[in-house]
Amino acid sequence: MKKDIHPAYYPESKVTCVCGNSFTVGSTLPELKIEICSACHPFYTGKQKLIDTARRVEKFQAKSVSKAALAGRKGKKAKRAAKAAKKEKKEVTVKIKPSDLAEDNKK
């Protein structure tokens, strides 16, 4: 290792937070000033603000319902195929009068 290129290490460096909390750690600086620490961070204090997750769930459910409705719809090709099949199946019904039957029997 080269001499005089490494920073000085302070094993008893004092860390001070803006909330007033202070503690000692090892660092290359003799004194540190920080804005937030474990004593005042909302995650550690339990005072964190929660995002409105209920609305997100409602949005997801609405999307899934609309997708299910779209899945039930038929596409253009399916509709055209069904229409063509219906035309082929269509039977022609002819109404025959009783008088027409009598004439056919006479012949």
C-alpha cells in the first residue's frame, strides 16, 4: 500500500441529526450532520403515510371486469361464420292450403 494516499479514519466519529439524536460511528470525517435518522424516519417511528391502496384495488377490479366482458364478445370473423352457418341451416317453409292438397290428389 502506498503511504499518505488514504484518508484518516476516525473510529469515534459523531453523527448528529436535525431532530437532536446523536450517535457515534466509524468514518473518514470527524463529525457528520444528517437530515434524517432512525429516530425520526417515518418508517421506523410507525408514522408513515400510506398510499390509498383501496382505490388501486378498485381500479384493478374494474379493469378485470371489463376484460372479462370483452372476452365474452365475438370477433368479426366469428360473427360472419355464425351468420353464414345460419344461412345454410335456414329451411324454407312453404304454406300449403288444404284446397291445393285436394287439387294435387285429383291429378
